[in-house]
Amino acid sequence: MRVTGLEKREARWTIRWVYRVLPRVFGKMLTPYTVMARQPRALFGSLVANICIESAKGIPDSLKRIVCLRAAQLIGCPF
């Protein structure tokens, strides 16, 4: 059984801004965020963690990208 993501109209009003911002950043709304919209605390925690990682100054940006790519490969992400 798969969990389906929420459409913008189904999401709580407190997280609808995510449906406007993420397509601007990624070019489309990513499925994991629509699924996490079912649990707003998990969505918010994920966004905060990603922002903290992206804004870390101690690690070069090129290394961050390599690590993210490798992590995606390990979990079987298609990109």
C-alpha cells in the first residue's frame, strides 16, 4: 500500500506556501514533500534540516552536491 501525496487544495493552510515555493526551487513539486504534507511537523522538520545543511559554511558546496548525489544513489533515487 502506497501513501499518496496531498494536492495543494487538500493541504492545511499552514503549509500551502510550500506548494508555491518548492516548484520555484526544483521546477516541480516533489512527491516526498506532498506525502510529508500529511504530517506538517515532519515536513517542517525536513525543510529546516535541509536549509541548515545547505547553509552550512564549513563544507564546500561541491562536496555537499557529491554527498547528496551519492546518498540518492544508495537509496535508489532515479536521478
